[in-house]
Amino acid sequence: MNWITNYVRPRINSLFSRREVPENLWTKCPECGTMLFHRELSDNLNVCTNCDHHLAISPRQRFAALFDGGVFNEVKVPEPVADPLGFRDQKKYPDRMKAAQKSTGEKEAMLVAEGEIGRTPIVAAAQDFSFMGGSMGMYVGNAIIAAAERAVKLKRPLVLFSAAGGARMQEGILSLMQMPRTTVAVEMLKEARLPYIVVLTHPTTGGVTASYAMLGDIQISEPNALICFAGPRVIEQTIREKLPEGFQRAEYLLEHGMLDRVTHRKKLREELVSILRMLGGLPAPVAGDLPAPGPTATARSEADETPADSTSA
Ligand SMILES: [Zn+2]
């Protein structure tokens, strides 16, 4: 209890230990470098409170903020064959999977759920960039098909949140086959005359941009998201030309007609509700805080269980 233990030792420790900030408490904004308190950040939907940069958000966290009262039911996704090619790079594919499952606490790179937003029933799917770069493998393909089939069965719109580095190379051609498969799934929705809305988040690239992420009836993006097939660096090296400022970013794509909207994450829910109710021919959304679900809401959610029910009619 003297100045050596209280002052000198901590100083020496801080000089010599390369300790990073504890991950569970603070996150550094990759854009402006501000240290953000974890709870504050998640309360703000993982948007930097200083510069408004949209950090990645997990599907589960997104759904908790999206659905009324944070309540949603997960839709079961059929399991594909594990490691069909016996693939190995520096690590075996099953080992990579296990590591990703451990770090994210999720089974795979996409989560499918059903529930209500602003009292509007929907099916939603969200891709998890922190799970092997959100790469599109057979499971993601199955997830999108499961989501589309569920939407058709319940006659609900499908809202998809994309985030991906592209196809999952560990599954080779089987991963690329998910491009036509998911395109057919989207066609099912169009045939059933159900809205399909895509929300592109940072980054959405590669085979995902070349299939289901670009087929929405409405294409919305979060601010400053990188959306491309081949990335800017690859293009720059190929054509040997300097690319314009903000190339392949959401605002640039909006200006050039690739997107319908660029919407702040905190305004997204409200906007989705308006669009979905408009497309579904439903009355305008109720503004302000909704009262707790009463007997009518209970009756409706029970009716949702029966496949013959048509809530969007
Ligand atoms: Zn920031």
C-alpha cells in the first residue's frame, strides 16, 4: 500500500504488457477509433454513437430488435451433408466449422425466423458475417429455401438480411450450386405473389450478390455498406485505373440505380413495416408504442398456427 504498488507497478505493467482492451467490455469503432462501451453499443443496435458507423450485428441480436417485443420463432433448416469434399487447407473444414460455432454460438451462417414486426407477420432470414465470413454453403442454401417455403406456406412476405464474403470455398461446386437453388426459391415467392425484400448489409459480395441478394422486389441497404461481385481492389488491379470515390458503396449504388433505399439501421424497422403493409394491402402502421397484445392478438397468433390461414389477404 504505497506509491510503488499504487502508481509505479501499474505504470510498468501497462508499459510492458501488450494487453488489448477486454473484448467483453469495449469495442473499438473501426471507422473513427472511438472506444465504445459494449452495452451502450448494443443498445444502439451496434451503430457507433460517435460517427454513426454501422458495425456488424448478429442475426439473433437483429431479430431481437426487429420483431415485436423481441419475440420470434426459429424456422428449422434441414441439415446438409457435413464436409462433402473432405476439404482441408491449413485446417480441416470440420475444425473450421467447430471454431466458428464456438465463437458465434450459432450452428451456421444463417438464421431463419418468423414473427411479427409492427403487427405485420413476416418470415425473416439473416446472414451472419462473423460465421466464416457469412459464406454461402449448402446450409445457407437450405436456409433460404426453408425461409421461402415457410413464407409461401404462411402467405407471408420474406425479408432477408444479407452479409457475405461470397461462396464457401470449402464446399467447392456444391457451394456455387446454391446460386441457382436460391434463385429458384425466390421465384417461388414471386409465383405466390409474396413480397421479397432484401436488406443489404456490410459487406455483401461475391456469389451472394450474384444471386438471392439482388433479386428483391425492394432493395434496401444500410449506410456505407460495400456491395459488389468482385471487390474494388481486384477491379483496380485488373483495369489499372483509379476507381471513383465511394465506388461500390451503398450511397454510390443508390445514385446509380442499383438500390431503392439506403436506410439507417435505427429507422429500418419502421421503414420495413411501412413497405410491407403497403405491398400487402394492409392499413397504415400504427404510430407510437403499441399496447401489450390483448385477446385479439392472441387469437391472431393462434390462427397463424393453422396453415390454411391467410393473414395477408
Ligand atoms: Zn465511429
